[in-house]
Amino acid sequence: MSEDLTVDPLVVFTPSGKRGRFPAGTPVLTAARQLGVDLDSVCGGRGICSKCQITPSYGEFSKLGVTVADTALSAWNKVEQRYQDKRGLIEGRRLGCQAQIQSDIVIDVPPESQVHRQVVRKRAEVRDITMNPAIRLFYVEVEEPDMHKPSGDLERLISAIQTQWGIKDVQGNLRILQQLQPILRKGEWKVTVALHIPDDAGPARLIHVWPGYSDTKIYGLAVDLGSTTIAAHLCDLKSGDVVASSGIMNPQIRFGEDLMSRVSYAMMNKGGDQEMTRAVREGMNALFAQIADAAQVDVSQIMDLVVVCNPVMHHLFLGIDPFELGQAPFALATSDALSLQAAELGLNLHPDAGLYLLPCIAGHVGADAAAVALSESPNTSEDLVLVVDVGTNAEILLGNTEKTLACSSPTGPAFEGAQITSGQRAAPGAIERVEINPDTKEPRFRVIGSDIWSDQDGFDKTVATTGITGICGSGIIEAIAEMRLAGVLDPSGLIGSAEQTGSPRCIADGRTNSYVLWDGSADGGPVITVTNPDIRAIQMAKAALYSGARLLMDKFGVDTVDRVVLAGAFGAHISAKHAMVLGMIPDCELDKVSSAGNAAGTGARIALLNTKARRDIETTVREIEKIETAVEPRFQEHFVNASAIPNSAEPFPILETLVTLPNVNFNTSSGDAGSTGGRRRRRRS
């Protein structure tokens, strides 16, 4: 298809998802500023500070409807070369103030170029874990060499381990062999060894040898490799303590915010899967260096690694083309747990560090869901518990001691602030809590970085540094639910006009209306609105989530659940009441809705610190029944019903005892348009 030269080039920024058209020759920094993209620049675009570094992406992005040519940006210039010569630029990076837009382009703003950096809310949950790590230290006294009993130093070391510790099958490698003789002699034939001891019948591996007695610290990493964020917990393998936690944005976001976009990128671009594999491994190495530095630990002290992830991330991390996961029957290359060495994947830890990946449950229910099952144990629950790991791709488990069912549901990135007009990821300055007065329709809110509501004294002072920059996932959930409760949003998802709602905050926006949450234009700040396209994005996401849960309930033969557990970084910050008003989760007593925090990360820590748990989850996974939403005939029916707020077909009797949902209808073609009665939604019999 020939390019329409009369249309200005389209620019799409990731991870924000903001897009717009700009005349050819517009600097990337200028486009970012006009769109409100968080791109830093201290020198004001003079090419001095290099804060505005960006990463352009080339190829076909089917999800975005963009094909990016190699000539989409202006050629490398003298200013960029001067900076490259003096300080160096990461390969593929450009300076946003120098690179000019020539044609359609997708541009990633890396974390270090963002003014308000991501707050990755994946903290380590407090949990009692039985310590049985794969890596343990042993002090060994080795027999000295004897001409009359010829044997090698390695053989005598292994024999001493077997005799003194009862560990029968021990193996060393060439690296250990190359270092062994001077270490034995320096320690006067007394050494401390680090052994990797699997829980199964496999051989133990010599990881490290120190002269004499050593009480050195050894560490392991539990990593939750998500499609949006990568979170890691650095654990002391002796005490089990979490000594540091950190996270970064998944650098693969520039290839697509959701999983199918990345599968599509791999299918449409030769070598695209390898490109994404390199990106995620480089991101993980950067994270490992960052977390080790924070804990003042050398990366060579990190000797074990456990990773949990969804199936697409699993394949891309391992360097496997995810092509088969993009089409039925969604075949995995392997669903079994994997025990590898980190060096095989180019990960910069101890050279012989182990790497364990939890098993995947099925084609689109991965090792992250297995980790949630390990953490929350729905299979041992006496009551019926629904566990929902809310993210770009939601994993859902429903179970009790009778059986456990699982499915995944493609919710997309809307819950994390993407595809939302004023949306952003969770960072200082983002609106995260919202309340709307049902009488005046006036809002108040809280932003990340401040504990004060916007209508309280001192609020302006607490946000003076960060400003009010946008709205994150938990904020948009509460805003839409509050709009429904205040009667400015009808059950179908339409925002009323100023005349229909009696509020000047409802403004005309094209053929629909928007609700003004914050107008900072007087001070040069943004106008933060909730638009009808925003409502639609959340409706689609929450309908996918609810439909997955409802399918599992159908398969279980129930219409209600006893408990709901919200997991995931985003799930930990969702208000149960607002989630139920939206119809994200089934009707349930609010005190029976709890947060498990980052359950996938907790499951990874359990597997890191207790090798028996690895065997347990491998057994449990084989007993979980997988439901494939893509081929279930009732999924579409549930999805359509769940698109309404909260639901067009299913009653929410418990919710109706807690809140009043105004009976409003803003469809101008309807006879009762603009009705604002305070009646509760009628239950269907």
C-alpha cells in the first residue's frame, strides 16, 4: 500500500501508549511534550544533557496499525555523534531533541529518560517458608595427596563430601577444576564448598570452593517476569530474608503492550523473536545489577535463580519462537518445569548459578499461574476460593479441596493506565484514589506521593514537586465506579451531558461526553479527563476478566464463590467495592475479598527457598484442569453481559445492599434519556 503523503506521520510512544500526528521534521522531544509524554530534558533540547534518550522501533506493528520504515527518523547527526564520542550511547538509542520525525514511528521512552519513573509495586509479601534451598554450604576436610594412593584432588574432595556429609553423587566442572588446586593448598586441605542439591534424584553440582572455613553470604533471586514489569526479590539463602527488592519495566513493551502484539511482531518481522529475547535478557541483567548494587552484593554471590512468567514470556525468555502460541491449539514447546544454568541464557550471575522455571499449566496459563497456585493453595481450601492475578493477561484460579480449575483472560493494558486518554503507569503524580460526591458531582482524589486528599489543606504543597500528571490503573477503576455511583455514567457506559447530569464537569467531546477530573491548565498543567473511549477500554478489560471467572464457575457448577483473592501488583491496590461496582469480580461479601499482593512473586520465593515446594507444584499443576476461554461457547455470552456496569444479566444482590446504583440512561435515542432517579437496579428473576 502506498503511503499517503498528505497525512502527517503518526508517532506512537511506549510505554505510555500516547499517539499523535506531527508534520515531518518535528523533533521527537517536541512531539513528546505536546502529547504530555514523560520525556526528560534538563538542557531544554540543546543536545547537552542527553536526558531525552529514546529508542525507536522498526518493523510491522499490526496491533498499532503501524509499519515503521528504517528512514522513519532523520539521520544520525553531529550533536549525537559528539555525545557518542564523549560518553557513549546505548546501541539503538537516539537523542529526542535531535532525531526528527520523517514518517510513522514507534518510540520507546526508557525508564531513565522518564521524569517520573515507574513505581513497580511488587513488594515481597511476609510469608513463613520452610528453608530447604537448592544451594547450601559445606565445610570439608580433604585427605592430602599420597604417592602410594594416587588419586586426583577433585576425586578426593568429592570423596570427602560423600563421607562427611552423606551426599553420594557430586559433580564438578572444568571451571571448578581450573581453580581447585591452589584453593585446597591455601586452605591447608580444608575448604568450604557451595553445592547445588536438587530435591529429586539428580546429581549435586559443585558451585564454588573457598579455602578454609567460610561463612560467606550466598543469595538467590526470585523473579516475576511479567509482560509489563519485571520484579525481583534478592533472598539470603541461609536465612530466607529478602535483602532487597526491585523492579523495572519490561523492555519488550516497545514491541507491543499485550502478549498477542508481541507474538504478532515475531510473526511479521524476521528475527523479531530473537530481538525480543535479547531485550528481555538485557533488561533482566540490568535489574540484577541494580538489585545487587542496592544490597551491596556482588552478582557472583547470587547462585540460584527462580523465574515465573506467562507462556509467551516463557518462550521469549528461553529463546523459543512463540509462533505456536498465537494460534489454536496454543501448543507449548514444553510445559514441564526446567532446571538450567543461568549462564546458558547469558544472565550475569555466578557463572554456575542454577535457573529453575516453574511448570506451565497450559497454552496460555503459565508458570506465573503455577506460582500463584503455590502461594495461595486453592487446592487445599475448604471453601470455594477465586484467585485472580490481575495484569495485562489475567490468570484466574477457582478451587477447593475437590478440584482446581484455571484459565487466562486477555484483559490488555488498560488496567495499568495504558490506552487511557490521561492514563499513565503508577508513578509519583498519578491519581490513584477517587471519590465523587453524588449530590454535587464534584470529585476529590489522591495522587501517588501524597497522603492528602485534593480538597484538604496542604495538598498543593505535597504535590508541588511531582505535580498532578495523569491517572493510573487503580485511579481509573475508582473514577469510573464513582462516576457510576454519582449518576454521571449509565449502565451501558455512556457519560451524560452537563444538562443530563446537572454537572459542568461533563463536557462535550466530539459525539460523546467526557468528565473533567482535574483542570490544571491555569498553572500550565494537564487537563485530566475520563472519556467515553476510556470507559470502553475498561469495559472490555473488566468484561474479559469477569467472563473468565464466570466460565470457571460454570464448569464448577456454581453461581457464587465464598472468597475472592486479588493478586498481582495492580490487584493489591484495587478497592474491592469499586471493583464490584464495575463488575470486575463476582458478587461477594466485601470482607471476603482480600489482596494477596504479588502472589506470583511469593510463589517464586517459596520455590527458591524450598526445593520440596518445586516438586509439590509440579505435581499440583498436573492436577489443575485448564479451561481454554478462546474455544468456550459461553465466553462471548458472558463477555457481552459483563460489558455493562456492573452486568446486564446477572444480579449482584450483596452489592445492592451496600450501594445505590442510580437508574440513569444517557442514550439520546431512548425515550427515558436523562432519567436520574435514585432507584436501585432491578434484579432479574
